[in-house]
Amino acid sequence: MAKLVKTQVTKHQRGFFGRVWQIVFWLFQAAMVAFVVANLNTVGDVSSDCVTQNADALNASACKTGAAIGGGIVAVTGWFLWFLGTVLLAVLMFATRGKLVTYDVVK
């Protein structure tokens, strides 16, 4: 006959505000990923539009360089805001994670 083994499992039970901050945290992460993808697409679109509008090789090169520099500035600013938002929301998410609950599980 098999022997029953009793083990304890512990986890944090989130309350209402804990769930709200958790959802806000993950929505912010998804929004920032979408921002990075949109920035990369916009830099490509601006660069190709500028090249088609300027037939001169020197102007086309300047347009590509300007689009790359502008996209880089926007990207670095976005990454900085992503970092700050993640730290702030992570603190709020972990501060509202709820009490520790222990369950007895019989295997």
C-alpha cells in the first residue's frame, strides 16, 4: 500500500490592489515592447521616405544618418523611461503582494 506524504506549499495571496499593480506592471511592459518595435519601424520608414524624396546621394546619406541619430535618441530615452517605470511599478507590485499562506498538500 502506498504511503501518504504530507507536504506544505507556501505562496503569497494578492488582494485587489495587488492584482491591480500586477496588471499595470505587465501592461506597462507590453506597452514598452510595442514602443520599441514602433520606434524601429518608424526609423526605417523615415529613412526610406527621405531617400526616395532626395535623389541626390549626399542628401540621401544625410537623411539616413539623421533618421538613425533621431531614432537612437528616442530609443535611449524610451529605454530610460522603461527602466524607471519598471523599478517604480516593481516596488509597488512587490509591496502589495499580500500575506504568505501555507497549504497542506497530501500526495
